Amino acid sequence: MNNDNNDNKYYTQDTLIHNYTKYLHVNMPIILFSFIISIIIDYYTLNDYSISAITFITVTLWTYFIHRLFHIYPDTFGYFHQTHHTENNGILHFITENIFNFFTIGGAILLFPLVYIKSYFNITLLNHYVILIWSLVYSSYHSFNYHIFETNDIHREHHESLYYNYGPEWVDIIFDTKQDESDIENMNSGIFNVIIVSTVVLLLKDTKYDILSDVYCISN
């Protein structure tokens, strides 16, 4: 085990607890901030924190496994996923990649069956707004934080070693798919993504611009 407490790197020989301690040390600001924001989002949407928490776990696991699936079966999904790994600075590619990330890896595609079930059976399985916000945060973080502002090297390392660092970071650590001796990803720049996306979605809620308002209602 690596005993240097100041070494914020992931080591496969370290225990899960040790690696998670380093992850928490690096990312405590965004973890605490996201927790507070999640309470606000739940209050103004479903008002059932247990379902909202399950939704967050579900959509983050979706992001990890669908991204990993694209790499495990490149012949099947490679055509759809190549836009995610193509280096192209054109505006058309930028738009296409954001749409792809929003619906597929971000998980917005899950809204289609969930909205159908809510509309026809009045059953709320997950918090639709949590999925919407996560999908927007994921796609914006990938495009702006990774590509434009280059806040860290984790995604570049993923492009160089396609079977590591699928993201999110906390899931990679659990399933041991984080690259050995790579830096623990500092995700604190994502606070700005969370603020902007959550604010816009909540301000537009129950307006004519709310794409979920016609099917989403709080149970009495």
C-alpha cells in the first residue's frame, strides 16, 4: 500500500477505502455542494429524497456501464461512440457530440420509458428531473471542462487507454477500472455546471419550456 497521504493518485494495490479517502479529500467541495443542491432539486420536484437518491445512483451507474459497453463491444457500438472520441473542433461535431452524450452516456434516453410509464400508468419509478439535470451536467462537463478548459488530464488518459477511466470517478474506483497510478480526478470545476444546469432547469420548471411538465406531477 502507498502510505503517502499527500499522494492523490489511484493505486490498484491500495484498498478501496484508501482510494476512496483520497477521492473524498480531493473532491469534498463538489460532493458537499452537490448534496445540498440535490436536496433543493428534490424539494422542488418529487419531494421524495429516497427516490431521488435511487435515481442518482441509477443514472450514474448507467453512465458508467453504457460507456464501458461501448468499449467492450466496439464493433457493435463503435459507429455511435466514435463521435465521442473524434478530435474535431467544428461546430457541427460539437453539437453532435453533445446530443450524443446527453442522450446515451448521460442517460436522458431513460426518460422516454419513464415518461411513458408515468403518463399511462401514473407510476413514478425515478425522479425525471434528476436524470435531466445529470444528463445536462455530464454532457456540459465533457464538452467544456474536459475539452475547452481542460481542467484535468483524466479524459485525455481515457482517450489514450480506452479501457480505463470511463467515469464517473467514484464508480471507476469501485469496479477497479481507474488507471493505475493516475491522478484522482479533481471534479470541483463541475460546481459551476451543477449551479448553471440546476438553476436553469428549476427556473423553467412548470413553464411552457419545461419538457417534463405535462407528464410530471407531485403525488398528493
